[in-house]
Amino acid sequence: MRPLLVLVFAGVACTSATEKSRQAWDKAVTGRDGASKGAGGSGGGRGSTRGNAPRDNWQALAQFTTDASEALSGGSTTVSVPRLAKQMCSEVPEALSEDPPPDAVRCAPKSPFAALGHEFELELGRDSTIGLVARDLSDQDSGELVRQIMQRLRGICREPWASASRADNALADFHRCPTATGAEVVVGRFPTNLAAGQWHFSLAVLGPG
């Protein structure tokens, strides 16, 4: 299985062979240990329902998942983050011009996505990952997003959804299923600030491998 986003899949089991890749993603996306390369791009992803936020569109999310699974079907050797960013981001993240380029970037999607009134950010990883994330959600909203996505995307799955949560992180809630292309869909949530009632939601597609 391809490396997962540390932030997005904090509750998903991993092998020792993928741990370094997970740490690299963590640094790239969160800026941990002073690395902030992955934060190129802005907009979306914080659940805003004001202004010109896109209307909820479950069909668009299903199409995004299908397109991403096809784009990643060849595995990580065929994935070019700069090319994906040019195709999918509203603006190509400046971090991609750095040397060396980051392992992952985050940006506002060229075609906005929203569900339950929350907008999503796009995350692209060099290790064959395309995902949508929403941050600072309530417990109720993040849980409902997971439930709705699992229900509405089950036709994309080649097999039933399976739990991908870890016993040592009872609050994280993750599920995965394989697709016909060999890629894998993972949907889940985990708390980022329980005192403030804030949760992180992610829908991601992982290339085969």
C-alpha cells in the first residue's frame, strides 16, 4: 500500500517501510520541524459557508474520486505532482519551484468542491496520493461527512468498505476500499483540538503499490 498522509490518516495502520514517507508528508504539509514547503496554495478547506462558496455537489465528489483513481492507476512512477498541480490547482503552489521540491503540496482546487456547506482543499503527494481535506469541522459535521461519503461512493468500491482505524487511536475513524483501477479510496476523520471541538476530514485516493 502506498504511504498515507500523516495528518489525514493518523489512525491508519502502516508498515515500517512506509514510515519515512509518512514523516516526510507530515513535515511537508504541516510545517513540523520547521518545514513548510507543503503549504503552497490557499483558500478553501476551512468549512466556510459564506461568500461564493460552491454548493454541495456529491456527484462532483464521486467524479473526482473516479478521475483520481484512474490518474493514479499506473502507480507512483507515473505521478508528477507539478503536472497534477497544473491540472487541478487554481494556482500552482510556489513550493513546487523550490529545490528540492516538497513531497506534498496543498492548494485550492481549480474546480471547487463542497459538502454539507464545507469547502475542501486539495492535497497532492509524490507518493501517488490525491486527496480533498476539510479542517476545523465539528464532531457532528465530520462524522456526517464520513457517513455520507461512504454511502455515496460505495459504487466506486470493488469491495465493501473496511475499517482502517487503529486500536491505539480510538477517536480516529478511517475506512478504505479498493477500486477497479487498483487504486484505493480512504475516507476518515480525526480530532485536531478536542477542547475546541475541531476535527479534520479527508477523502483521498492512493495509487496501487
